[in-house]
Amino acid sequence: MAAATPTPKGVSQLKDKLLKPALTSHFLCEFSPPPGLEASSTFVRDRVQSGFVGANYSIRENQELITLSCSEASLPGSSLATHEINNDYTGVTERHVYRRQYDDRADFTFYIDRDYLIIDYFENWMSYIVGESAVSNQTNRNYNYRVNFPNQYKSDGLYITKFEKDYMGRYLQYQFINAFPISINSIPVSYQASELLKCTVSFTYSRYVITKPVSPYQTAVTAMSEREQELRNAGYNVPEGGIDLDAFIRNNPPGTPPTTGTTTGATTQRTTPRPRPRTRGQVLGYE
């Protein structure tokens, strides 16, 4: 491929290319537990009975709380390990790749709720990893534990989803393989001016996988555009800017002939009356 040749760029081109940057404040994180921490496990039941309600991730409120409370995260990175070769060509040093190295950890910062459910969840995940039994037994000076097997406490359900504020197009989804929490940072408290209590949890993992699914919102908008085209093909006068489906349904009830004249997206024009869809979902094809 030839090198780029300098050419003048118009303002419209610059706006189209440069004025659509990705922003840092639109992301979601999900922290699904490993099989050993499912709601049916004896460990989770014992912890919930001891007051650690946040240990039960199967409760939808807990899932939403953990997802929405994650205020900071980092998209993971990787590097290539190379081997240096000096003797193949005189005066030339070559490097050949032999391994891809992933970051050894990912940090997530959370706002702590007043019931401390965030701390419940991650503290109990780490307790399960090292095989800690009932809380009442841990005060014994001769207390001991046995760490669980890795396939019991590692999870493939850790995700970071990066999207933009218009929810359009495709978004980035990072899935962490064999992830588990490796540390919970100390949380300072003070009698000085009150601040939001935050907690940083560090995860380690084997690798990550990136996918780019189509945004569900983009799928819905595409379906709406296709449906509008179907209405045009059926003889309706749908404006190029799109039809107001709510107004269309309101002004064209089922079984009534379409109105004639200039259309604004709320009225239509057709020669042969046909039944009209009764709900927005029927127009879009969802019902």
C-alpha cells in the first residue's frame, strides 16, 4: 500500500471524522459469580443467614446495585513478548513474537451503599476462595481453612461493556476468562468532611476476549426503518425523515380508510383501505 498523499480536507470532512469521539463515562460492568457461589450453594445460604445479604447475586436488586455502583474501571490491555535475534544479518537486530501477555489484573472502584452490600459480595467471594467456614468459627485462635479448587471459584462472567451515549452502532464488550477477586483495597474513614465511601476491588484473570455486538437500540432503529419502507411500498406516503409511529397509530385506527392530503408523519395517503396496526409493537413487528 502506497504512503498517504497530503490532500486538503474540508470542514465537513473534519466534523464527520473528528467530532464523534468516544467518551469515558458510558460503560457497564457485570460480575457474575462462579458456580460455587450460586444461590443454591450451602456457603451462600449460610452467609445470607449470617446477615451478608449482598452475598446472594441471584437477587436482581443486588445485580443492578453492583453494576450501577461501579464508578471506575479500566479496559484491559496486553503486550507481545519477543525474542531478540542478533546473528541472522550483520548489523541487524530482529525480534520475533512468541507469546501474548495479558495484564495481570483489572481494578474496579465502587460506590458503597448504606447496607454495605457491595462489600458483602466481594468479601464473601474471597472467603469462598480460601474455604472459610461459618463466621462464628473464625474467631477461634486455632481456626484453619483449606483453599477451594480453581474451577470452583473462577468465573467467566466478568464483563466490561463500552458504549456511547446515543446507544447506536456496535459496542465493545470485554469478557474476562478465569477471573476472580485477588484483593480489596483498604477503605479509609475519617471524622473530617464526609465523602462518598468507595471501595476498589482488583481481579486477576487468564485472558480477555473482545466482541462487538450490535446495540439493541440500533437493531430497533433499523427495524423501524425497514418497517417504514414496507409502509411506503404498501402505498403509504411516509416522509423521508421518518414517521411518527405514535401519531400514525392515533390518527389511523384499525379498519378506517387513510386520510388524504399532505402527510406530516401522522396521516397517510392510500387508495385502498386496509386494517391498521393497533399498537406500536405491531407496527415495528415485535408483536
